Amino acid sequence: MKPTPQAQNIDEVIRILEDIITQSKTESSPLGYFAALYLLVTSQVKKGIEENFFDDGPRMEKLDVLFANRYLAAYYSHQQSQSATLSWEKSFALSSKYWPIVLQHLLMGMNAHINLDLGIAAAQVMKDKNIDDLDGDFNKINEVLSSLVHKVQQDLAEIWPTLRFILKLTGKVDDALTDFSMKLARDGAWKFAKQLSELDESKQEEFISLRDHKVADKSKIIAFPGWLVSTLFKVIRLGERGSISQKIVKLRD
């Protein structure tokens, strides 16, 4: 079994994400959708660090790397047919199915990474410190995510042109994308991080496992949103433009 690539700094995170995107394009794998979105987020975080957007740049880079390495570990475990967290397994399982739309793939990745991994990474970077000191920069991460919502919506509109009409009609970005990324990252992940940081190390593994099962259970809402919404998604899926590789490029650029 090949060793799992793990980044030591934010530049290595970006390089490995680019490798995953290249591999996904070659294999026509929907796993590249989330990797493309994640590359955008990581690049923005790097820019924020360089421009002193965060209160503590070096700490933010450490958090970014710890956070990303959880995704990288899950991704490469899946590639080598090894087990990952249940939350990520649910996300990866969607990649073998035809009907899920691009948005569903993105939301499944966000669900696993933000609702489980972000809290763990936050607790790790603040080990033996007061986690409340991270609160300001944790909220600034949400500002970075928020800044990318409009771009992602426009990319999705390029993939599914009818979405342009819906966005123009409603005059706002997609509620599902906003709810799963912004609100849950700000509230649920932070609450989880604080609870985890207050536990003895001997109890953390069990607590993480319980959280993993809860997050995995939430993924059902994304994968199986009900008959009516599922029917709409099938219509969207049939109307999506381009190959998987072309869609990955659209999200990445």
C-alpha cells in the first residue's frame, strides 16, 4: 500500500489538490468536483495569510494544513480501497452513481469536511490552549467561504444553464449551498470543536466517532432529498453541460 500524501504547508496542500484534480480529470471521476472547489478555498486562504487578513497567519496555515490532511487521508484511503470516516465514505459512494448532480457532490464533500473535519482540526491546532482565542479567525474562514459562493453559483450556471434563470428570478444564491457551507461551518463545527477541546484525549476518539455517525446521517438529506426534489435533480442532471472533466475545469478556473 502506497503511503498517504500528507502536506507540511499550504503550498503542498495546493500541489496535492492539483494532483487529485488531474487524476480525476483523467479518470472522469466526480471526486474532482470537490477537489476543484477545495483548491479555490485553499488558494483564497493562502492569499488571506499573505495579506495579513487573519489575526495569526502562521496559526491559520497550521489549521489549514491539519484540516486539509484529513481530507487527503480520506481521499487516498478510498483510492486504495481502505476505510475512511463514515462521513467521507458516504460522500465517496456518490461518485460511482450517474444521477447525482454537481451540487450534490459538492454538498456531500462539504458535509463531511466542514461538519466533521473542521472541528477536529480546530481542536488540534489549539491543543493545550484556549480555543476561544481562535474564534475570530474561525469566523474569518467563513468570510472566505462566503466570498466564493457567487463564483460557485455562476460556475454551476455554466454547467446547468437553466440555473441562470432561477438565480435571476429569485435574486439570491442557492439556499442549499449557503446553508450547508456557511451556517454549519459557523455554528455546528465551532460548537463541536469547543466540546472536543474540553474532553480528555482518552474520550475524544469516541466523541469523534459519534459525531462522524451524526454527520454521515445528515448526508441522507443530500443524497436522497425526497421524491419531488430527486425528480428535479434528475432533470438538472440530464441538462448538465459537458463531460466530467469539463465540469471539473469549470469549477477550478
